[in-house]
Amino acid sequence: MDGPLNIGLLCFIVQRAMEDRVLADLAAAGYDDVTIAQGRVLARVDAKGTRLSDLAERARVTRQTATFMVDHLERAGYVRRVPDPSDARARLVVFAERGLAAQEVARRTEAVVQEEWTRHLGRRATARLHELLSRLREITDPYR
Amino acid sequence: MDGPLNIGLLCFIVQRAMEDRVLADLAAAGYDDVTIAQGRVLARVDAKGTRLSDLAERARVTRQTATFMVDHLERAGYVRRVPDPSDARARLVVFAERGLAAQEVARRTEAVVQEEWTRHLGRRATARLHELLSRLREITDPYR
DNA sequence: GACATTAGGCAGAGAATCGAATCAAGATAG
DNA sequence: CTATCTTGATTCGATTCTCTGCCTAATGTC
């Protein structure tokens, strides 16, 4: 850990910062029963619903782990499981009311944090950072 | 998870990619008894030795968790605990032989991966990315 | 229809994480 | 100097997370 940090490590720091901020705001807003691991899964549910396998891929955990997380999130009222009309084997994880409300809080915090970052780096630089990370994603994201 | 990904999420993807590559190479080289969590702590030990509290801060875990990780790493021969000459309360976590050898493998993989990334982004862009992330670190790293 | 594949779940074990309390060694104030 | 406060590390106990392996059901293929 001597010398300048590599890009992976720098990304760790930045990512954790965002995660911690969002989780703190969620807890402050009364959503204090969602853990980091659950939050990572919850954050990857999209509006039309997401298959469990896709959640697992996005959150970089096994299907079993995702099942476990969704179990908890479902019991806590954040999501529901509904049948996937396009495939009888699959089920879609969709937001429940509490999940939508929490998502709203998370979105707001993300915006605030991005705003802070933009103030620090400048608009142009922030846009450039986003672009570079997106390009890096092309070769680092195993799932599209 | 609809729409464009925020910088935090992009960082998650990049960071995990690096971590997975390093861990895979470590396992392939015979260091298959170190887990991701242990690796995160091990990667933050520096040459002159590092205090447990500092390891905990850098890896973003509690001191208890760091103690647990170092216990395992010590038992597996990656590190040793030695007294801190500057403070009798503290102990320094230093590399043992196996840890040094593993570090060498990890360093090599990091270099290879950074090389791949540089090939994809270009030299200038990669340097810019590193600079931007470093500047972002100024306000996202709670520990200096 | 037989066979492989894919989606999801169950069970069990092991790993990781934390909160609370403990202990020892500095640091500080009077 | 001793009483108190702070700091570094650890232990204990409980909870959460994560994986390997196996299983069922639905789909797709030949």
C-alpha cells in the first residue's frame, strides 16, 4: 500500500463514499432496516422489475446470495416477487411501496453527492470522469 | 437501476474487476487460501508495517473485523505482528515471506490490468482518469 | 420424447461484520 | 504523583453474508 494508489483502489474509496452517504441518509429517513448488502441488491432493481439472476450479476453475488437478500427485502416490504409473464420459470423482483419511497431518498442523496463532487471537480471534469469510467466499464463489466 | 449509471456505481464495477483479477491470479499462483475480505486487508499493509487501526480505516472495516482478518492472515503465514517501537500499546502488522511473495504476484497482476486499461483508454486519458479519481479522493476519503 | 439448459429455491457450512465490554499503555490535569 | 481521559488492540457473542451442492420446474433443441 505504498506509493500512489492504483485506479482500482481509488475506485474503492469513491464507491464506498457514495454507498455510505446513501445508506446514512436512508437510515436517517427511517429506512434503517436495510443493510449495505441488501442495499446493493435493492439499488439494482429497475422500474419494470428485474430477474433475480440479473440482480445477482449486477451486484456481483451468486444467485443464492441474491435470493437471500431478496428474501429479507421482501419481508421488510421493499420489494415483491411477481411472475415473469415472458417466462414461467422466472419471477420478477419489483418495488413495493416502501422500496419506492426508499429509492426516492437514495436518488436524492445520489444527486446531492454528485453535485458536491461536481462542485469540487468542475462540470467539465466531472463529465469527463463519467465518460472515462463508462469507457472502462466496456472492458471491466462481465455483464454487458 | 434504470438510466445512466452514477459515478459510484461505475466505480463499483471497475473496482470489482480489478479485485477479481488479482484474486484469480493469486489463486492460480497457489495463494488460494486468501479470501476477498482478507485480501482487502492484506493489500493495505505497507512495507514498513502498518498498525491494525490504520488497516481497519483503509479497508473500511471496524477494528474488530481487521483483528479477525489479521488473525487468519497470520495463521496462514502472510503477515506477522510485531511490537510498534514507537508505542507500546500498538503492534505493527508486517509481511511474512508468504505475504511478500503474494504481494509480488498481486503487483504484477495490477500492472497487467492497468496496462490493459491503458491500451483501451489511451495513455493521456488514463492519466487523466487517475488524476480525477485522486482529486475526488480528496473529498471522499474520510482518512486523509 | 430424450436431453441439455436456464430460472429459482433449499439446506448447511463457513466467513465476515459489528456492538459491547475488557485490558493495557500513553497523555493530561491538578 | 495519582486520578482521569484517551488510544490501540483484543475477546465475546450475535447477526449477517456468502458460497458449494443439490433439487424442482419450465424452456428449448434435436
